[in-house]
Amino acid sequence: MAVGGITSILLAYPLIGDDKCQRYAELARPINMHTLVDSLTGAQGLSRAAVRQSLPQIVK
């Protein structure tokens, strides 16, 4: 979706694994991406990837 030009994406399923979190963070740089997490582990994985990409993080 991001590569196809969509500029706002909500990912409604958890990302499992550092590789997927890293790819998500790379795709999130030029667009507005949001995701839902179902565990502290999932949030930590996304946080690590976002920090590596210098992306802002907002937790609600």
C-alpha cells in the first residue's frame, strides 16, 4: 500500500519479529502510519525499530 502511493495506513494486526518491525518503520518514514499492538512485547519491538529510523512515537 505504501509503495502504491497510499499516504495514511492503519495496520490492525500485530507485527511479529524484528525484521517485520524494521520494514514497517522503513515504510513509515514518508507517510502517516499507525498500528495496533496487543502486548508489551509488540510495542517494544515497534519502538526499537522506530528509534533506529528516528521516527516519532505516540502511545495512546
